[in-house]
Amino acid sequence: MKAIVVTKHGGPEVLETREIPDPEPKPGEVVVRVKAVAMNHLDLWVRRGLPTLKIELPHVLGCDVSGVVEWSDTPGIEKGMEVMLAPGVSCGRCEACLTGRDHHCRSYGIIGEHRAGGYAEKIRVPAANILPKPKNLSLTEAAAVPLVFQTAWQMLVTRAALKPGEWVLVQAAGSGVGSAGVQIAKLLGATVIATARGEAKLEAARKLGADHVIDYEKEDFLAEVKRLTGKRGVDVVFEHVGKAVWEKSILALTVGGRLVTCGATTGWDATTDLRYLFYKKLSLLGSTMGSKGELHDIVRHVESGRLKPVVAKVLPFWSEAREGHEMLEKREGFGKVVFEL
């Protein structure tokens, strides 16, 4: 089959189109013919290379995948079924998996990072990773759902336990996970302050439900948060930017506030003033991915129209994969970049 692979670590130029062997499924696995793949910053990090990640090259990226079942030996998952994939793969047998915390499994891995992903004509995954495509979405739209909504749901619902009436600051709302965060926060009944760059992204955040928007390039987001909340601060900061906003994000919290983070796009070596942490009784929460069970909750909200994927641009995969990587690196567009195969 045809695939676009990473042959060495580096910039978008290391992506190459090659013929690779077709996937050979084991019992309990499913082969899906890929129809769409949505991009994530994870694609960029794996392509560039991560110090602790050892992968065999050439490697197939792509963790957000939708398509059509081509082969299955699992009842209820039939050939021709339109599906999207849960990105996280776990053992399915340990205590964490059996208690609905599969993302805590010691063997947990992500499609496109720890195993071959969706930048190919076909992909094989465990049957547990198969989700029916939401009925109201196209396959292209469905590819933009799993990773960002699963991540944002885990951050706000499970980790931060956001409550109705609370204030939440969503950093970089123009990103895929940020656009999901705005919607989930509104679904939970929160008042949302969203940061983004440029009027087009600010307006898009408003349309998703943000009550207040801040252009982080033109305004001091901390000063604006203090103004909007009457110097009180927010109850929750939804953070994935990292070093560039870390210190001010902590200062934006009210007494007893929670900051939840899932990323460090601008750098991991942020500084934390411990005096604010203990004096204001703050909680700093880390979060990665989410459980497969949470994805089923998300799908129900997507099918009801309460949550919706945000697609910034759709690109033909085989001719413009590198362009998609360059677009994401430049932070262009609001929402997800999706490749159609």
C-alpha cells in the first residue's frame, strides 16, 4: 500500500511517499481503509524527534483517523462500516484498563506515535479502538473529533472538575484542543474567556460560545482576566501552550483555582513561583489523552449537535502533506487541518 512516512527526523521535507507492506491483522484487530486524517501537534513532535521516544524508521504518522472497515473478525464491526478510531492503545487486561482508565495503562501508546498511524491507505488497530462514525458528520469531519475532544474532556471534566457558573480561561482557543475546550466549558455551564491571535480567530471563538475574547498578541491577557473578573481571577485555566504563558496563567487563578495542562508547545522549562502555589491554595494538574469510555460520551454530544469538530482547512493528502505540516507549524487557521485520502 501507499503511505507517507518519516524517514529521518527533521522538518516537513523528511516526509516521503513510499510503498510499504499492507497491514496484517491479528485476531481481535481490524483493518480500516483510511479516508481522512486530522493533524495534531503530536505529528510535528514525532516528526522532529523526541528525546524519550524511540521509533523504528521509516515511521507512519497520524493519530486522528476515520475510514471504512476493510477486514474484521469481531462481531458488530462489519466490512463497509464507517468508523473513526480512538487514538490510544492499551493492553485491555490490567486493572487500569478494566476500571475504565485505559489511558493509565503501563503499556499505553498512541496511534501514529508508538505504532503505525493513519498516513497510509490502510491501518490496523485493536477492535476496542473502533468507534462508529457520528451519524451527522462526514468522514472528514469525524477525523477531527477524537484526540482533541478526548484530551479537552479529560482536562475539564475529569481533572479540573469544572462546575457550572465557574470562570475558565482557555489559552490558544484557535488550536484544535482549544476549540474543543471552549465548547466543553460552555457545555458544562462555565463562563469562558478565550485567548487567540487576530480578529478572525477571536470571532471564531465567539461563535463557539466564548463569552470574552483576548488577542494575546495585542493585549496582556492577565490584565484583561483581572479586569473581566473584577480582580478575582478565574477558577480554571485550560493550558497547553507552555512556557510563554505559564507564569501569568498561574497568576490568573483565583484562590483555590486549578490550572490543567496537556502540552508545552512553546517550551517545557517554565518557572513556577511556589509562593503563589501554596498561599493561594492552587492546584496544578497534568493531563494526557483520556479514556475510550469518555469518547463514547463525546460522540453522544457530537451527534446531538452540542459539540462539533472545527475544521480550519481540508487538504488532499498525497500532494499536500508537507503543506499541512507547515500550516500547523505557523499556527494558521482556526481549528484542525484535515487530510483527505
